[in-house]
Amino acid sequence: LEQAVDDLGARMEAAERAPLDPPDRLHRITGEMVEGFSRHMMPLRPLMQGQTELREDWRRLVLDARRRLVRVLRQHFERGRADGWYVPVDPDLVPHMVMGMIRSSVTHVSGKGLAEVTDGITAFVLRACLVPEKSA
């Protein structure tokens, strides 16, 4: 689990540094999160619930991972705003909202592929965050 968290964080950080415009970077970041949550986080969750000693380690790892992922998303939206791509958004709220959409979609939406989930979440967030001139 710790390796999976480190790997996901590193992939998201690399996606944020990619020489792409903010919408494409957001799509890549979202895709990394959808894939990482689907592959590692959700399948491991039920295994940890019955093990008290594992639950404490799980909580620590999840909290550390959440902070790292939120930091990357926050940097993304701040950078996109500074570059004139995004309207002002709450940098504390929006990253958690994106993570919540991803976690909920991976957990509760069946019949959708990872690419479809990634595309849907990215499109939804961009409709709310892109400066109108950039979305035309």
C-alpha cells in the first residue's frame, strides 16, 4: 500500500509538471488518480477494515496520501489560475471535491471504464473552472 501511494503521488506530480496546457494536465492528473484508486485503494479497503492494527497504519497512509494528492491538485489549480486558464476557485475545497468525485465514481459506478470516468470528471471540473474564453 505504501508503495502504491508513493507511486500514485509521483505519477500525479509528473503529470502536473508535464508541458501541457492546464486542461490536458488536469485530465492526466485525474486519469492517474482514477487508475490508482481503482487498482490499489478500493480493493485494499475491505481487507483493512477487519484488522485493528492494520487500520491504524491504513489511516496514517491514507491521510499522508490525501495530503500529497491535495497538494498536487491545489498546485494545479493555482498554476492554472496564474496562467489565466482558470477562474478563481477555492484552493482548499476544489481539490477535495475532485478527489471525492474520483473516489465515489470508482467505488459506486459500475459499467464505466476508467477512461470514461476520467473523461467525465475532467469535463465536469473544466466546465466549472475554465475561463470562458478558454473553453470556446
